[in-house]
Amino acid sequence: MGLIGAEIRRALYGVQDPYATAGEPDGGYPHTHLTEALVERVLSERRPRFWVEVGSMLGGSALLVAGVAQRLGVDLDMVCIDPFTGDVNMWAWEQELARQGGWRFLRLEDGVPTIHRRFLANVKAAGFEEVITPLPATGIVGMRLLKRVTGWRPDVVYVDSAHEQDETFLELVTAWNLLGDSGLLMGDDLDWPAVRGDDEEHAVVVAPQHLRCPLREAAATH
């Protein structure tokens, strides 16, 4: 674990182990639009030390980034912000998937989603618990908390969370204000109308000078 990760864990958890409640690994949702090629480009060109991911689900994208960083020899500390409670679709589909006996996003136990425990287990199984610090909070709460309790500004913020109109815009604004100098804001799922609309609004209102950023255009194709 690097200096940044160690300081963030002390600030957030004290001596408690954030992985103590890990359940069983779950590889049923490896989905991410991130590609190794894009992550390798970002890591190679930027050499970031601190990467914040907003929206992690079961850890597919975070593990991809951690794996590429390990392969390239980039010392990276990551914080994954997610309430681990699922989105509108996941809740709406849960009971029908249960009746069908299919894989479930939430996998409720006593009415509570088990996403967090499965995320922790997946990170531990991959051997990246010293790289990735989980922060079980909403995107806005988590990002504001990091800004408040630590002096570290992330080099990269990757947003893949709310997917709801207006909420995505608020997350993008919060992420933009969290970034350090020359930081990179990335995102996923531009094929969702709500996400695309809020991304375009953010680009025009907050960051018009970055409309033609090459890395932004590369990320927008995934």
C-alpha cells in the first residue's frame, strides 16, 4: 500500500479492516466498457499515483485498472466509492430473477443487498486489497468526504455510477472539483441518454476548454 492509500485508510477507518466482512467471490458480473488499451494509455501518459472510481459494482473495472497498473509497474492507490446498494433496474429486476433462479445483481439477504461483501471478496481474491480502498457511500458523499478529510487530490476520477439524469451532472461537477491540477476526468456508458446529456451539459457549462481533449474523446468511444 502506498502513502496515499495508507493515509486515506487511517483517516476513514482508523485501525479497522475494511475487508473484514468480505463474503464469497462472485464473477457473475465482470462487465465494464473500460479496455486494457485505454487504461494502459492513461497510465502510460499520466503515470497517476491516485485513482478514484465512482461506481464499482462488483469490482470489474477497478480490478482491470489495478491489473494493468501492476503489469506496467505503476504504483497506484485506488479508492472505490459506491453505496453498493444497486440502481433502479437492479431493484426492479431482483424478484423476477429470483423466481427464474437466475443470477441476481442485489442477491438480497434479509432485505439487504450483498454487493459490498461480494466486491470485497473479489478484490481480495485478485490480491489487490492493498491497492484498492473501498468507500461505501454515494458518489457525491464519497467525493466530498475525500476532499474534506485528506489533502490528496486524485490524478484520475472515473465516474460510472448514478446513470440518472441530473444526478450524473452533479457527480461530474463534484468530480471535477475534486481533481488535482492536470487531473483527468473519465466516465462510462455514454450510450445511456441520461449520461450523455449530463456529460454534454457538464462539458459546456463547466469545462468547455476540454471538449476536444484526446483522452476524453477516446474514453467517449467506450
